[in-house]
Amino acid sequence: PAPSAEQYEANCAVCHLDGNSTAPTPSLIGSPVLAAPPQQLIRIILRGQSGVSLIDGKVAGGIMPAQDSLTDEEIAEISNYVRATFGKGGEPVTPEFVAKIRAETEETPKRNGE
């Protein structure tokens, strides 16, 4: 598999499975996060998220732990992979863009659910 698929398998698939999770974690297919600007996805990867989500009329919950130990390159690869595979694609995410969002995220206090 491509490096981005390997990153997904190593860091995300244990909970999100093939993207169409039937576990308590939200399905990535049809996720509004993947349709949103990539900053939202990157922030969730960096900070994690908890609480209830409504995706395609289905309630999903659980806790996604922060993955801030991943490198900017790894987060860019994962972001591009999930957006292309489970979303509608979009402008490619670069490691430099992830670094910018990481710096902004570190300066911003967490909100409820993060």
C-alpha cells in the first residue's frame, strides 16, 4: 500500500476500520469533517475529540485520543488519504500546512469535546 494508506492502517484503522465503522466511533464515509476545510480534520487528529456526533442520521460517540505525537508529514498523509478515500478529496494537505495548524492549535485553549 501507499505510505498514506500505511499511516491510516497503523494509526486510525484500529477504531475507524475501513471507514465505515460500525463500532462506537464515527464512520468516516459521509463525515462532515471530511467535507469541511482540512483545518478541522487536522485539529481533531492533533487534539482528539470526545462526545456524540451525528453523521448521516446515525449517532456515534466515543473518544478519539489526541495523535499529536504523529509528525506533520504523517498527519498530512493521513489527512490526504481519508479525504480522498472516504470524502470528496480536496486540495492536498502539506506538512507545512499541518505545522501551521499545529502551531495555532498549541496556542488555543481546548474547547468542550476536545
